[in-house]
Amino acid sequence: MGLLQPHGGHGRRDRRRAVNGLGDIRSVDVAGRRVLVRADLNVPLRNGTVADTTRIDRFAPTVTDLVARGARVVLMTHLGRPAGEANPVYSARPVADRLARASGYPVTFVPDCVGTVAEHAASHHEAGTIQLLENLRFHKAEEENSRSFALRLSVNGDIYVNDAFSCAHRAHASTHAIVRLMPAYAGPSLLAEVAALETVLENPVRPVAALVGGPKVSSKIAILEQLVTRMDHLIIGGGMANTFLAAKRLDVGRSLHERDCIGIARTIMAKAAESGCRILLPDDVVVAHDLNETATPLEVPVNAIPADRMALDVGSATVMRIGRVLEECRTLLWNGPLGAFEIDPFGRGTFAVARYAAELVQVGRLTAIAGGGDTAAALSAARVADRITYLSTAGGAFLEWLEGRSLPGIEALRNKVPNMEIA
Ligand code: 3PG
Ligand code: MG
């Protein structure tokens, strides 16, 4: 776990020290300063209340630490995709109350992120309280990465912190343009994400396996191409495995698969063979006529999928084989479920593998990093979310990192390091 704890705690003398080229806000004396934090509090709302507090709960320690160290914290977030217009449906207001509960400090909601409303709030900011600004995306200029909008945002603070890894793939005013305008640092959650991803991708303890699932090959081509050159094992499950089985000329019946990706699947298998990466495809699958709770599941070998049924989960022989690979490995990257886990009984394969991976983590034999899209939901449903080494709540940013793309939000912060010290 040591690797996942970015160093440079406050009170130490190494103030200039940067983690992965990123300045750590925990090494900065923030007492009495206004700290403007870009968070990702883009949480799902239902009937005007927060339906899932995961992102708020995860972010709370960042803000609690800053306030405890004497900072006056002003928070920026986006929520949903209101397309540049103020729309009460996407107001960040419901987040304030939940954040107050999670952080232990009062949170004042500020009904605009720039202009006189924000300025007025700033002049009344009491120590020991947090201000949450209204949805950044109520202004078109945010997504346009406008410098003048970033300038208007920047007057809300003396120091900028980005703690929103899950927005790092967006070059927006609050994640990109603003970085050039003020002293800028990374927050602890962002640093933990970067450290976790570097642990598994850049310098993993080997053998290292990637488990990639989810419905489609087409959405993960770039990821698979990256992984076959870096991993010792690539375990493929979910709907995308069917395309690989079809590429091996197996009849997948009515299973979801992408005929136009069969060539790509073959190329990926050839690249894997070239780079010594072993691909594990299902040996058996759970099939049914339809995807619903009343369907009768049947376990069959992959060369005996009935023409009128579809594969909806990996079978028990496959689960055992994946388990054996995990026992051999020291590091695991997990992205995507192995089956239609939302619908019982088709989550069994995903859950069994998740629990086994968590056990290996608990006994210190495996470092398991998971994230992207449905993965957090699948691992939460398996009740292992807090028992694996690191679970990312980022979707697109996590996937883009796996594709090997540089993330504008991170790059902007990295370039900042030479003059990160505040006068
Ligand atoms: C997410 O939920 O993926 C992030 O908050 C980014 O949101 P976006 O995809 O609307 O930019
Ligand atoms: Mg997204």
C-alpha cells in the first residue's frame, strides 16, 4: 500500500517535492489562504436529492484536511451535462448538504461560480466553513476552456487544487486554462489515482494480469492494444469475450458479439502472442434465452453454445481458471464485468472472481486496481469495493489513461511544477 500513499505530508521540510511531477497540496501551508478546489461532485440525482454519495464521501477527506489546516475552501464542480445553460435540474445545491455531513464542516451553497454572486460570497467567507459554487457547466465558457472564464473563476481563490482525476480527460476552463493563472497543485485523491494507475501500468510487480470485461470490443480496442504489450496475462470476459470466441470460429448463438470486430480481435490475439501476453478466454459460459431474472441459466462449454441462446456470464470452470491465474500474479488491473452482473443469476462469475481477488489482496498476495464505467458498481455489488487495493470512481479518465493517452488536466498540472512554490 505504501506506493499508494503519496508522500510529502504537511509539516515536512521537503516542500518542493513533487509526486510524479505533480505538486502535492499537502506540502503547502494553506493556513489563512483561500483554496479553490476543482472536485468531481458529479453525482447522480433522483428527485432533486443525491442518489449515490460515493464521490462525495471519497472527496470529503480532502476538504476536511484543508479546512482543518486553516484554509478557506471554495469548491468547484460540474454536474451532469446542462450544455452551457443554467438549469435547476442540474444544480449542485443538493450536494452541499451531503458534503457537510461527510466533511463535518458547514457548507454554504453559492448560486453562481463567477461574477458578483461569487464575489459577494467570497467577501463573507467565514473561517471553518466551506463554499460550494454552482455547476460550472451553467456557463458555456467552461467546456470551451476559455481563458477569460478561467480568469473569472481564479478570483475565487489564492491557490488552485485539482482533486478531480475523473475530469482530467477534459480540457475545460476549471481543469486546464485555470492552471496557468494561479499557483496550482494536485489534491490527495487525484494523486492516489495517478499512483494507483502507475502501480499497475508503468512498473507493476510481475506477473501482472489485466481482466477486461464489458459488452463491446469496439469501445476498448485501444485499451486492449496497450494491454497486450504490457501485461503477462489478459483475461477477457463479458460480452466482448464472445467476439473473441467468434474470432476463433466458435458459434456463439444469439450472444452479443460484434462481427465487424472479429478482425480486430484476431489482430489483438496475434499481438499478444508476439509480446508473450497470454490471453484467457472463457472455457464455459452461462447461457439463457433472454436476459431477465426469470431466465433459466444453463452452463455449457464454449463449443456447445445452443443456437437459440446467449452467453450472459462466464461458467464455473472459467472462474476456477481465472482464480489460478490470479494466484500466480502479483498485480491485477480490472476493468469491466465478466457478465450481466446487474441481473441475477448472471453476476455469479463476476462476484466469485471479485471475492477471490479481494481475498488475495487481504492476505497480501495481490495488488488489485480496478476502475472505469461499470466496474465500481460490479465490485460494490460483489461487496468487495473496500477490500481491493484501489477502486477508481473515474469512468472516461480511467479508460483514456489505460489507452495510453495523456490527460490534459494532469499534463497542465505537471507543467506547473517548476514554479509551484508560492511566493
Ligand atoms: C464523469 O462522471 O465521467 C465525470 O464527472 C466527467 O463527466 P463528463 O463525462 O460529463 O465530462
Ligand atoms: Mg463520463
